[in-house]
Amino acid sequence: MNKHKNKQKKIYRVRNWKAYNEALKRRGSLEVWVSDASVKQWYATPMGTPGAPQMYSAVAIEAALTIRKLFRLPLRQTEGFLASLFRRMHLTLSAPNYTTLSRRGRFLLVKLPKRRKEKTIVVIDSSGVKVYGEGEWKVRQHGAGKRRKWKKIHIGIDADGEIRMGKVTDATTGDASVAQSLLDQETAEIAAAFMDGAYDKRKVYDACQDRGIQRIAIPPRHDAKIWQHGNTKAPPHPRDANLRAIRNHGRATWKEASGYHQRSLVENTMFRYKTILGDRVMSREDARQRTELELGFSILNRMFQLGMPDSYTVGV
């Protein structure tokens, strides 16, 4: 008899469908992405420093590059899109040309819009975004070639799905080496942290303990050993507590008891990122690629603020 019976998929419905439907429509509204505040701050304020003054403010550059990322436009089409938009809106604004967008995109500092919170949990994961290389169909049919390059996006979300932290690295960067810099981006108290087995490193636990995180749910490797034995005077190490619970009750029971299933939330966010914004980066230079991908974090959070579904289970 097969012990692994396929369970029927759960059925979900949305309580706030009317509000969520309006939020979905507003995601395509240009008034959301080119707000009145950005229009008022479109041109740069003279700084009185030597050299040619900047014509456009950082707000204008960010708005233009956000439009580009959201609608997946080349730089020249972004310039033309904004120019036609301003004509339709009867605004006496000019659109930054594509060379300005390219140059300023290298140095743009993207601030992640997020809610103020006193306390939160974080769920951290990473995924790859393609820079260039063969399409997935070619890889499926003939295998991957040598000319494939990726960037890696690392994000941490809260229980509601809002992105609280984000970082862009090369594909060769290990997940554990980024954990400290991600946690440093959160100003609220972190009550719990959930990560997959790639973060089962001492430096990750040290970073979490330095932040005073009480609940750290990272599954140890299957061949894991105790780090700190019971005859020491130090308090029990959280990683050893996880390992002992797994040995005593099994990995599945530990995952349920620790709340590890919340890691699926960050996988959903990665899916949303690639579905809404694409699974490849358009920019060619490293600094502009980082800006483009960081703008993706900002876009998802602004969509989050417009409204998210409130789902519930109706049966199996």
C-alpha cells in the first residue's frame, strides 16, 4: 500500500474580492506610478556646486525607471512613453532622454517603501533572475549552453507578504553571507526568522542572536551534528534545539511545530516578482542591473499597499 497518498489541493476564496479587484485595476493606473508629488518634484533644485547642474531630480529618474521596469520598456521607449504621457496630461514637463536615464540609473538609491512596525517576523529566501542566455525552451530541448548569466535577488518578507528587506548580488554569492546585511535593513523588533537549509551556518545564527531573535527556524542538514553539548555553561544553542526536536519527533513534526511552513510565503513573493516583472533583467551594466531589480522590490511593495487578497479555505 502506498503511504504517500496524493492529497487533494485545498480550495481558497477571497473575502475582500471587491476591494482586491479595485487594487488590481489600480496597479495599471499611471496616476499611481507618476503621482502628483513626483510631478511637483520633477526638476532638480540647483545645488550651487561646481559643474553642470542636474536637470531632473532623483524622484523623476526613479519614476521614469519604475515605469520602465513595470511595463518592461527599453530606455528609448520609456522616454517616448513619458513624453506622450505628459502631452496627454497637458503637463509642461519634459521626459529625461535615454542617455540620462542610463547614466543616472547607475547611482540611483532606491528606498524600499514599507510600513512602520514595532514588531515583525521575517521570512528570507533568494532566487535567480536571468541577465542573458538561452530561453527555457532551448534549455529543455538541448541543454544549457555556456553563455548564461544570472543575478540573485535576496528578499525578506513579513507575515503579510510585504518586502521588508532586499539585496541584489551575483549568482555565485552564498545565501548565508547576505543574511546579516538583510537583517540590518529591518528597524523593527524581529520576533522570528524563517529560512531554508542554505542558511544553516554559524554566521547566520550569530546574526540572528545579535538581533535578539527568539525563534530561529532553519532546518539543519540531515547529517548535522550538535554544536554545543549540554555539559557547557552557556544557554542552549537554538540550532541544537532544532536538531534535537527533529531527532525526537521527526522533521515534518518540527516544521509544523516551528511554523516553518511560513516559508511558502516568500516563495509566493518570488513567483509574484517574476510573473509581474519578468524573470530577466533588461539593463546591461552591473550597477544599473542592481537598480532595476531593487526597483522591482519597490514596485511590489507599492502594489501591496494598494491591496492584497484576504483568502480563506473552503474545503479540500
